[in-house]
Amino acid sequence: MTAYLLKRLAIALATLLLASMVVFAVLEILPGDPARLMLGMNASADQVELLRNQMGLNAPLAWRYLHWAGGLLSLDFGRSYTYSVPVIDLVRERLAVSLPLALIALALSTIIAIPVGLFSASRRGRAGDTISMGAAQLGVAVPNFWFALMLIYVFAVWLRLVPAGGFPGWSAGIGPALKSLLLPAVALALPQAAILARVTRSALIEVLNEDYIRTARAKGLPYRTVLWRHALRNAMIPVLTILGLQFAFLLAGTIIIENVFYLPGLGRLVFQAITQRDLIVVESVVMLLVAAVIAVNLLVDLSYAVVDPRLRSRQ
Amino acid sequence: MSLLDIENLSLTIGDTPILKDIELSVAPGEVMGLVGESGSGKSMTALTVMQLLPHAARATGRVTFDGIDILAATEDQMCALRGDDIGMVFQEPMTALNPVKTIGEQVAEGIRWHTKASRAEAEDRARKMLDRVGLPEAKFPMSRYPHELSGGQRQRVVIAIACALKPKLLIADEPTTALDVVLQAQILDLLRDLVAESRMGLLLISHDLAVVTEMADRITILRHGEVMEAGDTARTLSEQFHPYTRQLAQASMHVPARARLHGNETGRPLLQVEGVTRDYPGRRPSLFKRAPGIRAVDDVSLSIAPGRSVALVGRSGCGKSTLARMILALDRPTSGTISFRGETITGKSQAELKPARRDMQVVFQDPYGSFDPRQKVEKLVAEPLHVLEKKPTRAERHEMVAHALHEVGLDQRDMDKYPHEFSGGQRQRLSIARAIITRPKLVVADEPVSALDVSIRAQILDLFAELNQKLGIAYLFITHDLTVARAITDEVLVMHDGKIVERGKTNEVLDHPQSEAAKALVTAAPDLHRAIARRMQEQG
């Protein structure tokens, strides 16, 4: 187990190092001079040169990489060119929206998907299965912005249960903040739940054909008990894989939903930074997301080992 | 009074009739053998008793267990019976246990479920049961996972689960088919003891007539879902009144007619294996430790003359398949050399191996798993042709495939079919056709008939014998089944713990084994004649 853990950890760290080099290199290659951009088109060449020196843009590449990477480690991401505030403050502010949103959406999607998958798999080919998988098909097919608009129409405009958009900030209290995240979380969760339910179903169906399910039934356990105790855990590996991928998506890929609900999330920050060539923000957020994805993957790898003893004893 | 009574049982799945008017009974303390070839409905009969049939199955007739009408019982009533009064053991021990739960949990689960005992109590009983089936605490703590056990050990766990609550009836569906003969004998002994201990009724399902004869008091022979003959085991099998019974008995002892070989032994050997050893590195329990390695094959030397048929017999895990893989150049020896037709093949590159590959082909055990289901027979059988020096044209290829199919007794029209359109025996013919299409000098066959029914097995053995005579192909048969070795080979090599411990003429070695390993194999191997004789003697 320790060997497995250490190996996974080493792989994660190596990936992170490599990713940081790639991110740094790509943004170096991109055209556009941040100094010129900050000073505007009318600045003289001397002024630009001065600022470049100030920003350390003229230093050798390796030195700049080390400086940048060292900064990342001490959570010093530099200053945003456009907002003129430390990037870390921007990111922290946005994460306070995006992270809870992603977690709520992920939890919702899991809570919906696993029972639906179990239900469908246990009634394979019968009416219940057809209906729930049809619904899942619909969930995958419907664009989430349209679904979000429908949610706003029903719950905000018509029933007036929740605000139609915006985020009051956590300072306004946990209740109102959560309330404003609820609809976007549902809008995000539903398509994810649809995918996850399908994965859960097919993984379960495969497991339900295994001989050990028959052994468990021959012990006298009722079908439902066998489903929960014997089948579900064996079907968890593909489900965990998809969950890991979904978390990464929910953290950063939510720009459309953030726009629909007017939420100040990470997705919108990246989008604005890209359009304004605020490369230092782009760089930092991309690195942060890379780190998050790697961390989630590590977590998924470790949970494989928790679920499946065969992975623990293998090297 | 009977414990289990099956009367007029008919079963359909969808519109397909599976069973017709089955009659069968098991008394307490009695062993009833249910024999038949695959698809004859043995397992379906068992699953009907357990009520674990597929959804579309409809059963009619009467099945009474201990006074309970099984066909009318509710699912709740069945759950109360299963695992408590009726236990079941399945064929495939490698997959019958849940891989993510410890063996202790899996044995204790049924006990807790039925007796509502506390966890500690249930675990205590599970421990005793595991001891009983020969898995003592010291070597097999309850915290072991199934993947840490061998096939035979896993089957003991499955038996422990089935017998944990001392069932009145145990149904064992091919409980030893996947095991080697020595393990088989041990498991059969265990079942016999459990029956004697608590007057348990045992319904033993097998396609192996010899196994059933050794075990069963009475026997029921099934074919195409119908009972052909039923009665006292010794009488049924000695009189062989019913033609199908006779056919089964003859097929299970079938020896193909083979002309004696001419003096070919003095010539240059076709295959020469010298001092071959294969080590596998040990597992790594942590980053800084490594368990000692495993020597799968230990200093093995052997040679096969052209046209000879040689058996490599041994228990599972003795290294015979590893040795075969090295002979086929699919694996590299740690030390030693293998030469084929006088040329060394160890350490050669894939390109250099091509000529050797052409003259050396392989037939695997599982005719289901060794074909790509999405390709037509023509392409599958033509697969080895890519090792030929000159690529055959389309027409030539077609001709060669047609010829190979003809030689194994299939029709050349079969070329456009897909593998699933063939039966198990036909599929094994296809793999033989694939093996002989390059006109090889040596065919390595890894348990080529153990997945087949007795009558199909007899036909395939005949085919092997015929090809040996006609084309002069030498064989290396890898098997744990001594009847196969006796039927078709001239020489036998007995392998144990990676070493060849005995070698000689097949009949001499099998009739008068010298080494411990060979003796164990010979005594454990079920033999129909011997089993009938013993039964007759017991009954006077």
C-alpha cells in the first residue's frame, strides 16, 4: 500500500513539474508584450523597455521560470496587469464562488446518479430502465444554458424561490450565498448526473453478470442487498474515474453557467484575462487548475486502492 | 422420504425449451450424480431448485424440497432457504468470490444474515468452517482476500460459504472441473466427508463420468434437457443398458487408433531444450523490499523427435505453461538454450524467429477465447500465413484455408462464417486448422480438450491422432489429464515445481510411476473402470 501511495505521489509531483514548464513555455511563445499592453499604444519604446526591466521580462528564460515557479510555491502569483492587484487575491475571491459551486454540483450529481444507475441496472431492459435511461439521454443532450434559463424562469421568475442571478458574497451570510448557488449547481449537476448514471448502470450490469453475484445470491441475500453490498463497490472504479474528470470540469469549465447566472467565478476570470491579455492571471489560474486536476487524479488513484484490494498488493 | 423431489419438471426460456419432464430425487445423506454434456440442462436443473433462473425462464411441474413447494415459493421464502437449508457450489472458483471482500467477511455474511448472530459470533463460526475445509487460521487468516489464494483454496472458501450453516442439501455444479486432478481428489474427499458428517444430501453435477461414479450412489443422465437413464450408479454404468450411457462411457475412455511409429528416435531431434530456467522477480511489498523471486522453470532439458507425440503433465502452477511459452518463443528463458530444427531460438529477434514460427504452431485450451469474434473464419484461419516467406495471393490463401478446413473435417463453405456460429468442438477444429495451415513440424497444444465434452473430446483426439499420422506433425501436449496423455502420446514428461521429475514411455510411466509427483497424479486421476469396479465391490 505504501509503495503504491509513494509511487502515485511521485508521479503526481513529476506531472506537476512538467505541466508548469509547459504552461510557462506556451505563454512565453505567445505573441504580445505585456509591458506594451499595460502602457498602451502611445507609450514610447523607452518607457516600454523600462517597464520590461521592472517586470523582470528581460531576464534569462530559466531565471524567469525559477522565479515564477518559486513564486507559485509561496502562493505569490504576481500582480494582474489589468486589475493591478495581486493575482492571489483575485483567485481567492473567485475560488470562494467556484469551489463551493463545483462541490455542490458534484455532490448533487452523485446523489442523483448512483441510485438511478442502481435502479436502472437492476431492472435492465424493463420499463423503469428504459424510462430512466431515456431521461439520462435527454439530460446529456439538452444544452445546460437552456436548462439554466428554464430553471431561472420557473424557480426565480415564476415561483420566486431563489434569486435569478448574482452572488451576494459569503459576507452576506451562508444562507443567501448558498441560495444563489443552488440553481447554477442544479444546472451544472444534471448533465453530469446523466453521464454518471449511464456509467454506473453499465459498470453495474457488467458486475451483475459476475459469478460472485450468484454466489452472494446463493447465500440467501435478497437481490437489493446483493446490489448494494456486492455489486456497487465492484462497479466503483469506472464511476470514480468519471467523477474525477467531472470535478476538474466543474471547477473551470463552468463559464457559460457563470455567465447565465452572473456569478463571479473562476471561469469568467479566465475568460476576461484571456481577452485582455492579462497573461499573468491566465498563467496562474491555468497552473492552479492543473494542480487541482492532478490532486483530484491522485485522490482518485488512492480511492481505487481503497476500493480494490488487488491494487493495494500489486506494486 | 426424499429431501428433494423433482417431478415432471419442464423449463422454457423465452420460447426455447430447456428441460422436459425431469424426474430426480435426493435423499438425506445420499449423493446423486447428475451427468450430461454441455447444454444438456444440468445447471438449469440446479438453478431451478435454487430459483436463481434468468428472468425469462418459466418452470412447470413439481419441485419439492423438505416439504416446501419450490416453484410456488415466494422470493422471501427462497431467500430463507438459500444458504441456510440449500447450499450451492459453483464451477469456477477463480471468479466465484467477491474480489473486494475478505474471505472471512464472505463466509460470515451468510451466517449473520440467517442466524442474526452478532459479528463476533458469526466470525467465530466462519473461522471454524474455514478450519473445517482445510484453511487453517495460521496460514489463512480471515483477512485474506480471494486474489491471495489459489484456485483450489478459493474453491474451499466457496464450499465453506455453502456449508457454513450445515445445509440439508448441497448442490455442487462442476465443483472440480477447473482444478487439477490432485486438487480435485482433495475437494471430492472434502465433499464426501461433509455428506457423511451431517447426513447432507448432495446433488453433484458433472460432465465427468469417472468423477460421478466415484462419488454418487445414484446417477441421472441428461441429454438435450431430458433424462436418458437413471438408477444405481454401479448398475447403470456396468450394464450400460441405454445406448447414450454406453456412448458416454465409451467416449470418456476413448483411445484413438494410432499406428506405432517407425524408428525415428535416432535422428536429429526436432526440438531440443537444454538447461532452461525461468525466474520471475518477487513482489514488492514496499518500496525498499522485494520478496524472493520465483523459479517457475528450473533447469529443464528435453528433446522431441520429429513426428513424436509427447505429453507434459503436472499440476497447475508447476511451470508447464511457462515452459511452453518459452518453447514458442513468447517468453525468454533466464538461462539455458532452446533449439528448433538444429537452430537456436533463444535470444533471436522477432524477424529472425519467423522461419521457426512457421514450423511451430499452437492450439490453446479455450476455443471461445482464442478467436476474434468480429472476423470471418477465412481470415482467422489464415492468420499464421504472414510468417511465410512469400506472401500468398488471395486465391492461394483461399485455397490453403479451404484445404486446412477440409483436413480438420470442416466444410470449405464454413469460411464465410463467424466463430460464434460454431459449436465448441467445431471451434477447436478451427484452432487446429489455424495451427496446421503453415504445415508446421511441431504443434504445442495447451490443454486442447479439457474444455470439451467427452464425445467431442474423443473426436478431437481422433483428429490429433490422424494429423499426426498423415502430416507427421510432432506434438507437445500440455495437460493435467492423464487420460488425454494416455490416449494420444508416446512419451510423457512429469513436471513438478518447475523441474522434470520423471520421463519415459507414456504407458510405463502411467502404469508404474516412480516419483512422488507422478504417483500423486496417477492415484488422484479419476478412472471410470476403477471406479465402477470399486463400487461393485462395495456393494458385493
